[in-house]
Amino acid sequence: MNQKGLTPGEVLSLLDNAGLKNTPYEKVLSAMCTKPHPIALKAHMQFIESNLGDSGLFTGTKELEEKVINIMGDLMGDSQACGYITTGGTESNIQAIRTARNLAKKKHPNIVVPVSAHFSFDKIADLLGIEIRKAGLDNQFRVDTDSVENLIDDNTIALVGIAGSTEFGQIDPIDRLARIALSNDLFLHIDAAFGGFVIPFLDKKYDFDFSIKGVSSITIDPHKMGLSTIPAGGLLFKEESYLFPLEIDTPYLTIRKQRSLAGTRSGAAVAAAYAVMMHLGREGYKRIVDRCIKMTDTIVDGVRECGVQPLIDPVMNIIALDVPDLDEVRKKLRAKGWFTSITRDPSAMRLVIMPHLSEEILELFISDITSEISTLS
Amino acid sequence: MNQKGLTPGEVLSLLDNAGLKNTPYEKVLSAMCTKPHPIALKAHMQFIESNLGDSGLFTGTKELEEKVINIMGDLMGDSQACGYITTGGTESNIQAIRTARNLAKKKHPNIVVPVSAHFSFDKIADLLGIEIRKAGLDNQFRVDTDSVENLIDDNTIALVGIAGSTEFGQIDPIDRLARIALSNDLFLHIDAAFGGFVIPFLDKKYDFDFSIKGVSSITIDPHKMGLSTIPAGGLLFKEESYLFPLEIDTPYLTIRKQRSLAGTRSGAAVAAAYAVMMHLGREGYKRIVDRCIKMTDTIVDGVRECGVQPLIDPVMNIIALDVPDLDEVRKKLRAKGWFTSITRDPSAMRLVIMPHLSEEILELFISDITSEISTLS
């Protein structure tokens, strides 16, 4: 650390230089985060001092958190759901599986997740000391429930279903998973980190949330398609009792117990989530999702013109494209400023069509990918 | 979720109402967080879109993180230290102990912590499935190293020392812990979440960091006495190899591996930490710590006038006061707007003298506590 500090002007100029090296979201087709809504930014700054780890000091922010949980519970089919705002999908998934583990009290616990589950479940395996069994997918990249059933044994403590898989944007057959969970007395966690703010606003209706009997917990992230600021993940439980195994005594705070994984917690992100949900309402989110789906269709129609097919008809605003010479094409697109991503199995080009994109920019993308593919040797 | 959204004005008015229920920091003597420095707020907003979970998109913010780690490494006695900005002290402590656990590969691992350790170690015990053994303290509330040695067995994987204990603001004899760790081939983690931005700036010098051979990792939080925004914890390792057991493959991001516990991570808090450290420098932090210590002395001198003694002469800006009729006095002070806290064993009034306080407000506090104590029946 320098002995003498720099002036504010000098510091701000260093920040400006660093900022120039960041990627503007304009040509990013690989991210599940996006620009937060302006009202989220405003709320974030207003509540920047709030620490929800010591919520007795910040009872106003704490009330906003309870309201956000109610709003998201209602969106997920149960306005009585309990939970809290986490640092993100990973903390939500950790805490859901931790509760399941602590309730089941098995010596060598395992959980069954789709092979399409987010890599946070690999962190969870290591962290919590549980075995992760990966179930295969059907030809539409939904979990194969026969495969799930075959992996369950006496040490299985939970099943996981995905509503909006990271790679394919696919929705597992949650109703069938729920029947399997109920008949085996298993905890059922739904990872809707991305899909939670998309699926309820699609024209086609899918059952994936607490409206299905047997669903125990849901991950749903305001800081992805909820258009809120980082860090705002959501963890919802069907029963308040699922929160009890997470409680730790907090002797010297204004509260007696803490249920979160993090201690100090951003109240700013909670206020931001509240603000954007109250401002947009269902109609506002529907408009945003409609626009993303329309842009998704634009891409799929555009690339079909040059002979490229999606692996499945997109369910939401995530596309997996069967692009020839994938690495080469991605490299050339990258040289033109485009950030694309991949799926693992099968290998394909993965695109996430977020609100920061526009029809104009996507026309440019289609033109660039078409020209790269047509010039492949 | 409402069908129709509210106007921005309506939302902002709801936020204002919630904000009024929060406690201004003015009379808070119980918190280890404080108002962030104005330059931290500015940097936070400028980098609010950055997600360090996908740092290939935000290479500028990633560079700031590396600089912050270098600055804090230098402050902690090793500018070559490695690490990352966590969500807070709890994540830092989890990840340090997780690495120790994964390196040791014991079937029934245990760690030895001072009984004064933060409650996050109780979370860690549950999360990581390790036994936490609590060593006793000496009469100055520093860990008793004989007690530590007696608790070590073949399954011990790590020792923890505290530099700035939550309750007493005390510093464990890290040099002696380091000798014990080295002779038993144990990982040694130092929790300086609070003390890391205090101890280097005290007039009296203490050895507690990487300058002592045998220290493996340090928790040091910018969002406490570092005056940065939430969420900014710090985790530093002596060797880069300590990060490897934390790595998870990240197939669809702009990076290949992730070492953090959280996935999506606030780049805003990292930029804020960088800005405030560059702006204050050692001299700036020294001024702030000097002022907090002077206020600490004011309190101790003031309450001594009415016969109240501190349990120990304060080492830093944390005071434990032997107040008669503690619950009653705290309740009456609370009615006058004061937030105080407690220590567990022995039970005492705990005060944290943070930069948001002032001599004027503390004179008022001394006058209030004096009058409450003198009127005790």
C-alpha cells in the first residue's frame, strides 16, 4: 500500500482507464447477467450502507427483503414461501442442498442432478461432502426421469430439477420429478436461477414451481433476468422449517440467529430487487421477455438461412446452434467483437439473448456469422 | 407480483419510507461496518455492471482485483500473496478452511480455534463437516497456546488465530501459534477480518501477518475498517497452490476455472476497495485509526469517572465494559437511541468505535451511560 494517498481526481482517472478495458454488453451473447434497470441502480445507491447481516439496524431494508421474498414466492406459485436474498445462484443451491443434507442425516449422502446442472453443484459436492450423481438427458436435453430413478438409492437425500438450464435453456419435467421425489420421500430442489424470471412470462405455460406438490425449494436470481444489481440471488423454501437447519447463533448482533451463508450482506441489492420488481410488475417483465424471445427467433431464422440449425427449438432466450467448425467460427466472431459461448455435450455454439441486445445488433451478428460460415474452407 | 408496475416516483416514495425505518449510523456503537468512503461509492456505481464471476468480460475490473490483492498482501507482510475478493469474512474463512481440509485429506478432520472465534466457524463446522475444537483464553482474552497444543491430535488439519477478535478486539499470539503450526505441519489461518485494517496503523506494533513464518492464509475485510462498500471481504494465501483445491471447471464462461465460492461476483465492490485504498494510502488509514483510538480512549476515560472499568485495556477500537446490571443499562440506553452489544464470556457491554462516530456524540453517550448507571436502584 502506498504511503501517501492519491487525490480523488487521480483515483478516478485510474478507474476510467480500468473501465475502458471492460467489455460493454453491446456484443455479449454469452452472459446471463445484463445491465441492471435504472431504477435498480437508484435504489442500490440509496441503500448502499445497509448490512442485512445485522438486520436489527436496518429494519426498513429487512422489510424490503421480506416483500421481495413474497413477490418472488407469488411468482413461483406460493406467496407463503420463505427464504432470503443470497449472493447468487451458487449460495442458493448450496443452502438448499445443505438443508436437505442436514434434515436427512445420512452417513454417505448423495443427490441426483441432471447432467445439465450448473457447475455450482460440483462446488457443492466438494463443500458439503456429498456425492453428486448425474442423470442423463432425453433428446430434447431434459432430464431423463428413468435415469433419475435408476440412480436413487438408500443414501439419496435430494433430487434437483432445472428450470432454464444454463446450456440449453431447457426445462426439466418437474411434475414427474416431483412424483418421484414424493414416492421416495426426497427433497426436491429446482434451480430456476435463470428461468425464474423468464418461464412465468412465456406464452407457452410450463409447470415448474411450487404449484407442483413435492417441490421443496427454488433458486431464482434477481440479478439475472430479474434486471437487478449484483449480488442478488434468491432462495425460496416451501416450508419455514427448511430454514432451521441453516440457523447459527449470533451472540453479538442485533439479531439472535442468522440463516444466510454470508454474514455481512448487501442491503443495496435487496432494495434494488424490490424497486425493479415493483416498477416492472408482471406486465413489465412480460414485455422484456417477449422482446428477448422475439430476438431469439430473429437469430434462429437468420442462421437457418445459412444452413445452421439449433439443437432444439429454443424454449427460452438461450440458443444452442450446431455450427460447423465451431472453434474457428467462434474465434473469427471474437475478432469482430462478439462474445459467444459453448455447450459441452453435444458441442455447440451457445447464445444467451439478454435485454441488453437489440434487433439491429443481432442483424449484424447474423451477417457476421453467415459470412464466416460461408467462407469456411 | 403485481400485474401492473408502479411509476418510478411511486417506487422511490416506497423506498424513502423504508429508508426512514433504518438506523442512521450516528448512534450505532455495535457494528463492525460503517459508512463507506465517498470515493468508494463513486467507484461502486461506475463498475456496478461488472461481474467478476465471468471476468473475461471485465478484464479492467479483474486487474483492479489483482491490484487490491497486491495492496492488501503488501499491508499483510507479503506483496506476493495470492487471493481474491470474497463476499465477506465468512466466505474467506470458509474457503481457507476448505483448502486446508482438501489438502490434508483426513477422514475425521478437526481444527483448533480460539473460543473467541467468530460464529462463522460454527457455520464452517456444519458446512464442511469438520469438528471445531475451541481453545481457552488467557486473562487478556488471547488464545491460550497450551490449550491449543492440548487439543491437537492426528486429525487436526489447521489452527486459527484471531487478529482483532470480534468481542474483545484482542490479538492472539500469532508467533507462538505459528511455531506450533510449523512443528505439527498444520495450516494456520489468521482471521483479521476486522483487525487487518487497524493493527498495521496502531502506534504499538504487533506481529500477526505473513511476516511470521508459518502463517498460511489471512482474512481481511475491506468492507469493515477498510471503508469500502459491501460486499468486499478479502482472502489472502501465502502460496498460490492453496487456491488450487478450490478450483472448479467453468465450461461456458470466458474463464476456464473459478476459485471463488460465489459464482456471479460484484465487481463494483472491488473497484470501490481499490479506489479507497489508493485514495487513503497508509497515511489516510493511519489518520482514521488514530481518530478511532482517540475516541476509544475518550469512552474509557469517561466511563471510568462513573466507576465502570474495561475488562482489558483496549488493544484497538473495540471496548468490553464491565457494566453493572448490564441488560437494564443497555435497555435504557437503547431507549435513548444507542445501539450497544455484548460479549458472551464474561458478559460485558461491547462497543465498537467506528469512523462514523464523533467525539461530540461520544460525550453524549458518556453522559447517558453515566446517568443510567448512577440511577440504578
